[in-house]
Amino acid sequence: MHDMFADEAHDADIAACRETIKGGSKTFFAASLLLPGRVRAPAYALYAFCRLSDDAVDVDGGRMATIARLRDRLARAYAGRPLPQPVDRALARTVERFDIPAELPLALIEGLAWDAAGRRYASLAELETYAARVAGSVGAMMALLMEVRDEELVARACDLGVAMQFTNIARDVGEDARNGRIYLPLDWLAEAGIEPDRWLSAPAPTDALRGVVARLLAEADRLYERADSGIARLPLSCRPGIGAARLLYAEIGREIERGGFDSVSRRAVVPHARKVALL
């Protein structure tokens, strides 16, 4: 049988996806180098579509027309008639080859629609519902690329995605605030005596805010630990890459901690030498 992943046109599309990831998702790109090629190539296709979707919503100021356009692109890819662009063609091949249910990328787009609407989250449970869409869905898709379909393992992959999203939210508090956005659970802010709109008008790394950031990172750590049991049961060839992604993301949390949980006046970055050591 002709291997549809072997033809040159598809290889060129995957190479274009790889470049998108290399520039836009440095942590994932570093970890991806440890994945086996049979998983790495389709992972570039998936991540490039996620990256493109995320950027489209951010750049276009999250207009609902952008969301409708993303849904249309996804529908075309699933119908085997992708737009004539590398990411769309590579995605179409990948979802067919690995039998990825459309509900997973659609969940991601739903989460991005919540971003576009500027939704806020009243509690940790609500924030988790959002993170399950924008990141848990990606974890589940990655599991399918590794040909893992066991429900328990897919659930742990979702935990890992949600943990990574919590880390991202903790890291980007200042950047989000400067864009008029707040993702931290509103009930936690209330308990800390922070009024969201007043704080957004002059974002500062107060002790109260640092406490909320620390609390979110503790939740992320709980989920990283829960994901570990799943990573240990992945196909042997896939464990180093996924384990590396988990370590590199958790290390962003440690970097925030070392900065006194101030992610308003500084943005935590894991130094290159530390990344290499972890890998």
C-alpha cells in the first residue's frame, strides 16, 4: 500500500509546519526532537494548525468571523478538500491517517471562541473547562498520534495539556493584563482582595497577586504528577519526548517561583542551558 506520508509534496508541507512550530512553540519544538519520526511529523501538522488558530484569534482581535473561518478550514480538511496551504493539507492527511475525531480540534476552536469573547472564569473548575478545550484536546490528539486509545491514558494526556495551560496562564499574567485580559479564577482573586478591573487598570505584582499565581502553579503541579502515571505507560519510543515536554513546561513554573511569583513585571523563560540539561 502506498504510504501517503512518504510523498514529497506531503514532506514539504510537514517541513513548512515544522518551521511554524520552530518559531512559535519553542518548548514543544525542543521536546519534539525526542519523539520518534512517525509521531513527530504528524505532531508538527497538528501543532501548526493549533498555532495558526491561536495566532489568527489573537491577531484579528478575536472577531467571531475568524472563528467561523477556522471552523470552515477544519471542515474542509475533514472532508478531504483542504485549503491549498501546507498546514491545511498536512492536517487533512493527519486526521485521516490517525482517525482523529473532529470533536477534538472543534473543542480547541470553541476554547478560542471563548478567548475571542473575552470570557472570564469564576472558579478553578471553570478555568479547567476552558483549559480542557484549548490544551486538553491537544493532549488527547497527541495520544492518538502515538496510537494510544486507552481511555485512562487519553485522560492523563488531557491532564498534561491542562497542566501546561495553567503554567502558560501563570507565566502570562502581565502580558494578558496589558491586553485587558484576566484568566485567574475570579473567586481566588476575590479571596485575595483583588478587584479584577481595578487591578487591570494598573497591573502590579502585589503580594496578593503573587499568592494567586502560586496557587495556580500548585494546581498545575498536581496535574503534572497525575499525568506521570500516563507517561510511564506510553509506547517506550514516545516516553522521552512527552517526558521532556512535561519537564520543560513544569520548569517554567519553577522559574516563576524563583522570580517570587512575579509574572507581571517579568516573563519567566527557562534558560537554554537549563533546557539542554533537562532534555
